Amino acid sequence: ITLSSGDMKVFKANADWMKKYMRNQFEFYGFKSPLLRNLRTQWLKQYGEEFKQQDILRATLQLLWEEPKREMQTVGCDLAYEYKDILLGDREIDFKTGVLSIQSMITTKSWWDTVD
């Protein structure tokens, strides 16, 4: 993906609108859904195999949640859903750890867009 200075102005305008729409609760890059999906798809093609390891998946979700821009939590929600079977694991201890990860995502930076 190649971006121009015109794209950057659009992202800034989008980010301002998104922040206002979310009642100034979060900062944004200004990536609308089609671009975010495209970036996420490319990212998963490159790193998707690594997320089949529960510890890497949980660590990535935590890092995404720590990021200040809201789009990263959106990617985290998508990633958790895409790899839910790995996140919750096969063993009871894996399941409990996975549920704690999900609970943390729900209770940290929670708002309608990530809790729904």
C-alpha cells in the first residue's frame, strides 16, 4: 500500500471525525474499515502462523490493547475472534487463561465497539 500526503490529510480528517463520534474517548489513525481490513489481511498472511501459539496470541492481544489508537483494539477483537479456539485452548488451564485475556479486553478501554 502506497500512501500520499493527500491520504494523510484524509486520515487526519477521518481520525478527527472518529474521535468525535466516540465522544472523545479514544485517539484514531483515521483508517476506515476497508483499509483496516486490507492491512489486517496482509498482516495475517505474514504473521498468522505465529498466532497459532497461544502465548504469542495472548501477548499480541495485550500489546494491541496497550496501543493508544483505537484501530489497534479493533484488530485485537478481530484477532481474538479469528483465533478463539487457540485463545481458549484445549486444556482447562489454557481455557482459564484465555478467558482472563478476554475479560481484560472487555474491561480495559471498554466501549460499545469492542464489548459488542
